[in-house]
Amino acid sequence: MAVEEQFSLTIPDTAAAKMLTVGDLHSFLVTELKRLQRPDFNEEHIFERLREIICAQLGVKPAAVVPSARFVADLGAD
């Protein structure tokens, strides 16, 4: 997964299954990177990089990638 590669971490399948929105994924990343003591990423940087990845992977416009956007219903992920 591009997100895992970008942030050099693993998202467990059980956690991924619970992530319905961009905000869910962003919150997971922020929490996990803090837990791993990775100060090289701040919340804004994480969201902007996440937006770039989602746009590239799903072919959506940046304006569509907001915290409340649902991956399947709003962004067309399958």
C-alpha cells in the first residue's frame, strides 16, 4: 500500500477495515507516527501527503479529499 510505503509503517488489516473515511486514516497515521516517535511528520504534512496519495491512487481531485470523505461512497475506492 502506498500509504504504508510513504510513512514507513504497517497498517494492520483489522485497523484498515475500520477506516471508512480519510479522517479515520489520517487519525490512525498521526497516532501511529507519534507512538513511533517520528517527529519528521506533523499533522498537516501527513494530511497533505495522504491527499496526494489518494488522488494518485483513486484519480480524484484534491478538493474531494477531505476528512469526512468516505473511501467507497465518496471517492470510489473498491
